[in-house]
Amino acid sequence: MKKTVKVVAAIIENDQNEILCALRSPQMAIPNMWEFPGGKVEPNEDIFTALKREIQEELHCEIETKELHNDNTHEY
């Protein structure tokens, strides 16, 4: 049986229309690939709260969530 893991990612854009991406560490799963910052949704957590928490943990920044851009299910 396949396991489903819910994750969130932020598309963070500045005033110059630049978008923030992060390069995965060589020690991580799927190494040296570009990704949007984010992470796993905790049990009983909505996606917007999870995204704010993940950005605070990873980037030490506070963000305002505006809208859901895309909802996708992917199998590895």
C-alpha cells in the first residue's frame, strides 16, 4: 500500500518579480534539485498554517498566505 504524505511549498515573489527557489543539499533525498521552500503538513494542521510554520522554521521569515496555486498528487 502506498503512503500519502501531504506537503506544502511557497512561491515567494519580491517586488522585482523574482521568485525564491532553494537547492537541495547533496545529503538529502533527491539531491541537488531545485525546489520551493516548504515541507510536510503535520497531523490536524491546515495547509496555510503548515506553510507559515515551515517558512518560519526554514527561513526565519513570516509570510502571508494568499491563495492556493496548485493541488497535485505525485507518486514516486
